[in-house]
Amino acid sequence: MKFSLRFILPLIIVLGSIAYGLVPLVDMLTLKWFVRDLEMRSRLITNTMNEPLAQLILTKSTSKVTNFLNRAIQDERLFALGFCDEQNTLRFKTPTFPIALQCDNQELKNEGRGDLVSESKGLLHVAVHPVESEGQHIGRLVIVHDMSFIERRSGDTKKYVFYLFAGLAAVISLLTVVIAQLSFRGLVSGIRALVKGEGLLPLSQIKSRELLPLAKDLRALVRDLEQDRRVKDEAQLTWNPQTLKNILHEDLAGDEVLIVSNREPYIHVRRGDQIEVQVPASGLVTALEPIMRACSGTWIAHGSGSADRDVVDKKDHIRVPPEQPVYQIRRVWLSKEQEAGYYYGFANEGLWPLCHIAHTRPTFRSSDWKQYVEVNEKFAKAVIEEAKTDDPVILVQDYHFALLPKLIREKLPNATIITFWHIPWPNPEAFAICPWREEILAGLLGSSIIGFHTRFHCNNFIDTVDRFLEARINRETSTISHGGKLAAVRSYPISIEWPPVWLKKQKSIADCRKDIRTINNADQERLLGIGIDRLDYTKGIIERFMAVERLLELHPELIGKFTFIQIAAPSRSSIEQYQHFEAQVRSLATQINQRFGSEGYQPICLKIEHHTPEQVFKYYRAADVCMVTSLHDGMNLVAKEFVAARDDERGVLILSQFTGASRELLEALVVNPYNIDQCASALQVALAMPVNEQKDRMRSMRGLIQEFNVYRWAGRMLMDAARMRQRQRLLGRIRLSESSLQEGTEL
């Protein structure tokens, strides 16, 4: 014990000295990081304010410029704004602008740089950036940030450094006391065993249980380190394909990635003697295809094209995309009976209406369930065949494969399975009508991570498990333990790639507007609305048409001046509900056209046919307003595609409050699609909205989609998977150590 104290006291002194010496270094690094972030933020603010500020300055309206600057400094960190003209005169400033700062000061002449300035109110960061109008330099924008928050965070950092070293001192002291109780001979033998990789300690020499608490302490330490571990600060990342590759290489160490979905990203169909490649109209494909371009790997999907079998190799693989192959599709073949029961039956007549509150009664047949089970087993076999390692990362997509995670887990217990449910999850009362509810829930809980678009859907899922299964639920960490396996339930709002690949070949906005109006026999001054959907009863197409009808009733001056184009991709046409729905849509469009149409004019142009993504984006760019009126939707990527397509920052988005996207795109005109008068009013507001307001709204939404793009959606899931895999490996090593310690004690 005396030896231990002689060692511990100097150790504590040394650790204290190191901690004391680290504090200035931490302060310096913290300041440097925050200054860099403020400089990036200043450039972003300048880019955002440049155009409206330049326009206001050129109008020579002092009050408008001052009001504009005052509104901008509502941000708690943005302390003050000022504008210096070409004659080094401070023409405009906010009331908080420091008196000591003048335009002829040296620090205000260095455009594009930032400087730190001490004021009575504390440390300030001053950045100066040029303001231009049509390429002409008209002055400098002075941006002053309050840096007092750095002092607060620096204080927190010092406190955490102190706690860290105090914890280290405690753990090392504990280890020292324990090791000091061992004989010198045993200690030497243990070191030799450790070097040889035989264990953490010389287990054959342990005679007591005194070391068993050490393993528990190590387990607790790993939990604490896991919570504090900084894998990446996602806010500091620029999310793009390279970011995903880096995550796979660095955090997942190049681990194998497999995607499983019913729909394939490329379909080969026969047109006469030619084979044509189609990209299906699917939000799921829109979101996942860019990820596979970035990450490579294998996409396992149902081969549904008429020429799909003709182009695969002997292992049912084909490399895609056709123009530049970077990953492969493994096609799974289904019989007509399997497709009818699994896809059209249980999945789309049962689960789809069950999960969407669209007032369509779900149909459950035992024969459909049998086919659903068989197809899930078939896909599980394909996944196991494609897996080259025993611990791949597997992304299971959507409601077609609710049983798949458990089936994969049984064969690949070390796999990290991420299941993403792309549609809403209903409340427990609604889900209760499913005859096989327990089997579906147990199947999903074979996942490592279960993802939904919104936190609301996560809560519904947890409540459903709580109602129907015997499981341990931790609502604080949003985890579920079932059958000895732990599943995390997370929200990952899905998005689109940025910039969209389909924009590369697009004509200018003016040319798109002209071409689309010519194609649809509309004069060039005609106002156009657009709707892009699958022909599905959950998309609110009928409610949308009724809103157009109500608009023309209330505003007859728009008759002949406004046309709504509805592109509806045919979907599930073999299902009776969809056949009936298509007939309803056609009938209502005809009724409205007969009522308000005339020679050469139809208020509704209905196009029930497949359109390529390039064609769809052309319509986005030509429209004055886009209506997304889903009655119930997980996210809805059409809304985000429309915003991404408008690089002119024009156009108005009308968005249903029942979409996940409405929780993100707050600058859209959000409506209740069941309230026809409200939708008609929103249409009128959108068509009459001033250009400046359109740009303000669109600019904000585009900025959000640029930052929260599909790569960030995928990256967050992969980062969570990386954290989970690392934690499992660490705990696995600790369990092995505990087992070895127990064996040594028995000896």
C-alpha cells in the first residue's frame, strides 16, 4: 500500500500539471476554430445579403437599407452591420455598430479577411466583404460578431478537461492499487502473456475475485468514452459523394455495403428489337441511387423489366449506371403468383393503406401473407449469397421487407442491419387490425437501427411495440431490446442529392418555360401549375383538382390564363382500388375542363404516362407553382426536387401539412389538402406572389436542401452504424476479458 501511495501522489501531481498546461492550449485551439467558423459564416451572410442589399443601396432609400440591416442582426451572435462606400464613408450602420470602427481603419480595408477587436462589451470579430451589383464594386459590408459565447464555452471546456483528468487519475489509481496487490512474479508473467496476446492479465495466476470488479469498471469506462467519442461533427462537413466514401473508408474501415429494395434503380425493357433503360418514378430510387454511386457495393432488387433477364450475367448481376458503371445490381426473380401476393397483395393492398391515413380499407389475405413470407425468405437468401463478410452493413428499404431483418440476423448475427421505413407508421390502434402484427414487429426488430422520416413516426412505432410485444423499451435512448437483441429507433429525414444530376443537361429557365408551353398548346403568358406524382390515392390528386376548380369559381379572371398540368405515373394498375381511382381522376379532370374550358384552352392537362427525370425537371423549371397535396406521406421528395430545380429562385411551392417535408420547408405555403377553399386561396396567393417574396422563400428552402441533402441522410445512418459497430467490438472484447477473468479465478 505504501508503494501504491508513493506512486499515486506523484501521478496525481503530474496529471494536474498536464491539465493545467492544457488549458491555454485548449483556449487557443477553441478560439482558432470559432474564428474560422465565423469567417465562413460571414462569407455566407454576405452572399445571401449581397443582391437585396445592393438593390436597396442603389435605390438610395436610407430607411429601407437601415431596416434591412436591423432585421438581419436579430441573430444572437450577429452583433452589428455596417456599409462603407467607395469613399470610405460609413453610410449605413446598425445602432450597435462600434464607435471605434471607421471605414478608413486598416482592419476595415482588408476585404475577405476577419480581425478580432476588443471593445467594452468584450471581444468582437470583424469581417469585411465586397458588395457588388452586376459585377461592379459598390462598397464593403462590415459584419461584426459577438464572441462572448466563446468565453462561456471555453469555461465549459476547462471544466470538462478537469473532470477528464480527475477521472483518469481515479481509474489509474484504482488499477495501481489492484496491481500492487499482485506478486512481482505474477505481474511479470502477466506482461509476458499480454505481449504474446494471450489475455489482459496472467489469468492462470489469479487466485481471488479481487480483479472481477475491474472488468465492470472497464465496461462503465467504455460506455462513458462512447458517449463522449467525437466520430465527426456533422455540422462541419460538406455532404457530397466523397464525404460518404470517406465515412466508409475511415469510420466503417471499407466495410461491405448492401442495399435491399423491391424496386430496382434501372429497369431494362424491350421496345421492338431494342432494349431501353428506364429509371423508375420512385422517391426511394431518387434518394438511394446517388448513395450507391458514392459508396459502390451491391443493390439487391426484384428484376421486373421485360429485358432484365437478357442483360444480367450468370449470377444475375449487372453493372450500372449504363453510362459509367460504379456499382452492381443483383436481380431476384419472382413468379407471377409471388409478385401478385407479396407486392400487389399484402404490401400494397394491406400494409400501404394500413400505414397511410387515406381512408382506404386495408385488405389482408392469408394467401398474400404466405407469398410475402416466401419472398422475404428469398431475398434473405440472396443477401446471404451476396455478403462477402460475416459483418456487412445492410440497408433494408421499406415495407416490402418487414420480415427480412430477422431472417438476415439469424444467418449473419454480426451484420449491422439498417431498416428504413419510407412510409408513415400508424398509431397502435390502427396497426392492431393487421392479423400478423407480432410477426412484422419481430421481423423489424432484427435490425440494428430502424429509421423513419420523423420523430412522430418513431414514437408511433415504439408505442406499437410496447402494445403488442414483450420487450424492454428505453424511451430516453429510443432503443428496444427484444429476443436478446438491441434495436435503435431513429429519425432520418430523407432528401435528394445536391446539386441534382438531372439539372446538368437542362436548358435555361426561359427556354424551359417556352418549350413546355409550346408542348402543351399554351400561349407564352399562360400561368402554369404543376403536380408530379404516382397515380396513387394517397397523393391528393382529386383534392388538388377540386382546388383548381374552386380557384376558377372564385377568380373567373384566371379562366384562360391558368392551366394546371398533372403528370401521374401509372402505378399498381392491376389493383382494383387503383383502377377505380384512375377512373375518378380522369372523370373529374374531364368535368372541370368541360365546365371552364373552351376551344384551345383546358384548365387541367392530365398526363397519365411515364416521364423521364429530365422531362420532369423541365416541367419544374417551367412552372409558376408546384402543388404537393399528399393526404399522408412519409416525406415527399417531389417538393424538394421542385425547389432544387429552381436555380432562378422563382416559383412557389404549395405543400400539404401531412407530409414530412412540411416540417422542413417552412417557407412553402402549407395547406390542409382536405380544406379545398384553403388550397384554392393558396393557389391564388402563389400566382400573385411578388418576385422578391418568391426569391426570399425559395432561397431559404434551397439553402436548407443544399445542407440537408441525401448524402447527409445516408451519412448520418452510416455514422450511427459505425458508432454501433465500434461499441459492439469494444464490448465484445470486454466480455471476453470478463470470461477469461472468471476462468482464471476458478483456476
